[in-house]
Amino acid sequence: MQKNEYNEIGPVDMSHQDHRGNPNYFARQETLEAENMVLGSVFLEPDLIHEINLEPIHFSIAKNKLLFQTMRELAAEGIRIDPVTMTKKLGNNIENVGGVSYISQLAASVPSTANLEAYQRIVLDDHKKRVLVAAAAAYLNDPTEEKAEDLYTHYIEMQEVGKVKEKTKKDILYELYEEMNEDFGDLRGIDTGFKDLNDMTGGLQGGDLIIVAGRPSMGKTAFALNLASQCCVREGVADVFSLEMPEKQLTQRFLSAIGWIDGSKWRNSFRFFSDRDRASATKAIGVYSQWVMNIHDEAKQTVADIRREVRKTSRENPGKQHIVVIDYLQLITPLGKFDRHDLAVGSITRELKQMARQFNVPVILLSQLNRGVEQRQDKRPMLSDLRDSGSIEQDADVVMLLYREEYYDRQSEGKNIVEINIAKQRNGPVGTVQLAFLKEFSRFRSLERKRDLEGA
């Protein structure tokens, strides 16, 4: 081999001299040997080119990139891959890959293809390291916000490179067979606390991006906090990212809901609290202190910030049900520069969907609606009313649109009623569920329970 072959991070000394001054030499040598074994395996069994999940960019040196690319081109043309067809296809580029002798050496170097998967893994792992090292070096040499964003973007992208499915076809079929022969109950996800909503959704499913949207004063935040509370009541954990409301105000809402305390009294609890309120608040504080409810109220948060906290909570609470609430989409700080706002929003929703799948948690993402809904006679929102609706609708698994008739018509018979229109559900039915919204207590209830309370 020639000396000073180049990869993404600089020259690699390939001579057989003393390498004690180069601590990375043996790791790089292992990578090059793995690349050679991958290429040699294709010469031994040409049809393997269709099973290899590598790309030319994954190889560390130029000649191996070119050789793999040429193999791909021959396969696409339906030509059998061997030293002769490779030499002909390369033409004048033959010297750029080390000549006919290098191709012949590769073709004769692999006795078996049994370890091809292991060789591919070595190549992929080294590629990811090179990309991250290069991005980190670029940031250290020029520690700007743009370089930091590049480093984060590369890190996220490398998480998906070469990802292997954890479940086989056999595993999936076995799970489906089990479900056919065993009653797992009505809920496969996190209990929402509302029977009608559970019936429609089967609970909040891990890996889903769930959009909760509505005009101001429809109860979006209260509804999302109720979902987080239900998870904690059942000994689950919750991460609430509030980009608009400080933690103290959110905590007051939780305590009001737990203790049935009028939220307006928190403005001056010393004066306005009755003895009953004080006792209820004290009891509510005791209940809330036992919940694993993590509130993150920094005003400027990026998806990277959110991902970091979700990862931490998942690591500290293995095996527990976990819900993520983000209030709200339009306040998340995008990473990078975008020509249009909708492209920035699309980048955010795409990353949040990936995060939901990575940690297998439902992500409740609150969103605004366009003001155009106010111009219609029927103010009930539709999917097209979502602000920057294209990317949001595309990435969301579930879209819930909240509407209160009472907000627009004070004489409405539907006092304290919120319509939750499940306008999109990737794996379930669409339709409308009605819940009671007791605004002063920041609580949602099933309509039957509301009537019971009124009767009492």
C-alpha cells in the first residue's frame, strides 16, 4: 500500500515502520483491513453487493470509496462483479485504486464471507468517529455558534447511521400471535385518565409525536398538564418543557388541580386562602413532592436541550412510563439558519419525532393555530389551521384540536365543555371527544364525573 493515504481527518501512515509515535495507527489499520474484507467478500460472492448497507462515504480512503462505488455501478447495470469487469469499468481510473495488482489482492484475500456483518460494523463505527472528530475539531478551531450547531447536527445524524433493527421478522410475528391469543387490556399506552379518549387512542403510545393545538384560552396547557399528572399518579415520570410560563406558576396549577383550589387565589394565598384551601394545599404539596415531575422552564430551549433532559430522565428511571410535554412549538429555538420559518419548524418537528422513537416516549407538543380560524363563522379548528401546518401534519402521529364553544358564545349551552377533535391519528380512528374543563381548578374531567360533582 502507498504511504500517507488520506481519510476524513488527515493522513494515515501506512508504511511498516515504527508506529509507536502514532497511537491511532492500529485502530486505523483494523478499519482498513475491515474495508478490504468487505470489498474482497464482494469479489468472492458478487451478489452480496445487494445486502451490504454501506455507502462509499463510509470508507476511509479514496481508493476504497472508488472501488465500492464502481461495484455499485456494475450491480446496477446487471454486470457480474469480478477483477476483469472492475478493471474495464474503472478505465483510466485504474491507477487511482492501486492498479490491477491491488484489485487482484483484494479478490484473493477473503477465504470466507461469514464475518461480513462484523466487518461492516467496524467500517461504520470508524466512519462515525471520523465524522464526529472532524466536527469537534472544526468547533475547537473556530468556536462559533454555527460550528456548534454543525457538531450537534452531525451527532444526531450519526445516531441513525447503520442502525440495526432490534426486532427480527420472527419477533414481530411472535408478538402478533401472542396478541391474538391473550387479552392485554384496552390500553397499550399511557392512561390519559379519560375513558373516551383512551377508547379512541388506546392511551398515549411510546414513540408518537402528539400535537395538541388550539387558539388561546382553549385549555391547551391545562390539558397537557393533566396528561402529565395522570402519568405521575400511576408512578410514571414526566418532563415538562415550559418556554413561556415559569416553574412556580406551573406548580401552582398542579397544586390547584390536586387540591381543588381556585387558581386565582394563588395571587395572594395568605389573604385569599380559606382554612380548607390551606389544608388542601398542604396535602397537595405532599402528593406533588412524591411525583417525578421535572419542569424545565428556561425561556430559550433548543431540541438539543430537550433531548439531553429526556435522556437523563430515561436513564434515571429505567422501565417506568415516561411522558414528555413541550409548551410550545413556536417558542423552541431552532438550530441552524433557515430561509423560511416553516423550514425551521419542520426541522424541529422532525427531530422531536426522532427523539420520541429513540426513547420510546409519547411527546405532547403544543402548537398555535393560524388567526384565520377567527374569520370563519364556524370557529372549530381544522388541520389546515395549524401554523406552518405542512411539516407539523406530516411529522405528527396524532393531532388533537381543542375548541370551546363557550369562549365565542357566552350563552352557549356547552358550559365548561371542551371538544377534542382527533383530526389525525396514524394508527387509529379520528373523531371528537368531549371533556369537562374546570378552568379555575386547571382540571379536565370526563363528562359523567362532572355531572356527578355537580349533583353532589
